[in-house]
Amino acid sequence: MRHSLFFFFILFTAIFSSSAFANLALSEYRLYFDGRTKNNSLMIRNTSDKNLDFRLVLVHKDMTEEGNLINVSEGDVQGRSAKSMLRYSPRRGTIKPKGMQAIRMTVRKKADLVHGEYRAVLKIIASEAQDPNETGINIKPKVAYSIPVIVRHGHLEVESDIVNPQFITQNGKPTIMFWQTLNGNRSLFGDFKILNEKQEVVGEIRNLGVYTPLTRRKVFIPLTEKVSGPLTIQYDENIRYGGKVSLTETLNINE
């Protein structure tokens, strides 16, 4: 009997991007609630020709300075987690081949909620449905998608800087490394570009998040070509998620 067990952790960075292994696609890679938004939703699409089972779990993860998301205890996130104020449905189900399922989420804030940002992660765990005609134990490969959920309330402030940019070699590739700082009561989420002196893009990274309570995150941007002379590091927050921060820093490469 053939047994397979795989677990992939994927943070989506494009609308309806999909995995050939997962046979599943999402309409959103981030759910955002501001002071005017009480309801939000995303669509799960089964791109395969077989039934797909899914279940949803709401968890909290914190970010390290290297950008990794790690599990934390309930006590560690008390007062800054959005879990208790979120309601969502359905929590599990089966999607028919080429079919779609809407996931709806609502936020309910307490009257005395402290101003600030509250976060959670909606974890979507999916696998091919068990064939009723199969006999014996057959472990289906699973995939887990983690969708950040951001809830903002009241007066929010944030400041950020690009600190200590350096030219390094990482994995054999020329790379720009620096710290992005965070000072305030909300997270950052945006795009970086590296421009040469002709204002041509020679490196970029999109949808980069820096989450409270971090005060800084290390950023690595591989370059697409060998460069020398002045470079401009340009950052713009995503306005779709309440962003307004723009940053510029220069770095001179002497070779």
C-alpha cells in the first residue's frame, strides 16, 4: 500500500494564484478590516477534477526579524490578537470539481476596545476527498494556506525607515540587505524596488509585511544584474490595506 504525507506552508502573494499540487486557488491573500469594514470574504476554488475537503482554523502567529511566522501561546498575544472578535463560516466542507466556496468573515469589536491593530491568521487546510470505494487506510497529501487577517481600530500611527543598507552576496547572487524599522501601533505592508542611476528596476520584492510588536525586519532583495554606482531603494505601502508610507534611501556600489 502506498502512503504519502506532505505538508506545505504557503503564504499567497497573488490573487487566484494556485499550486499544481494543491489543486486549490484563493481570491484573496489577505483579509483587512478598518473602521468602516465589518464584513469580508474570500473564495476558495477547486481547480481539480476530484472533490476537495477543506477545514478552517483561526490561529495567531508572530513574525521574527527574519520574516518567519511562528506559533505563539494565547498568553503571549493577549490584548493584540483578533481571534476573539472574528466569526467565519463555513468552517469545513467539500468543494466539487471545478467548484467554488465562499468563506465569509465578520468582525465584532468590544465597545471599550483599545485603539490599535489586532491580527490573526486564517489557516486553510485542504486535501483530496476520500473515495468511498477505496479500502484500507489512504493518507491524502495536505496543503495549508495561511491568510493574514488584519483588524484596525481607532487612531493609528506608524513610522518607518530604511536602515543600514548593504551590498552583499547571498546564495551566489548580488543582493541588497537592510532593516525596515517599525514604530507605531499598526503593521506595514508594501513593495520595495531597487533602481539604478537610469531609474531602471534591478530588483524588487512585493507584499512584504512587518508586524507589531516587531520594531524592525531584515529585508533581502536579490538583484537581477550586476550593478555599480548609485542605487535607490524605494518603498511604497499598499493603499488597498490602508497604507500611506513611502520611503527612499540611497546606496552607492563601488566595484
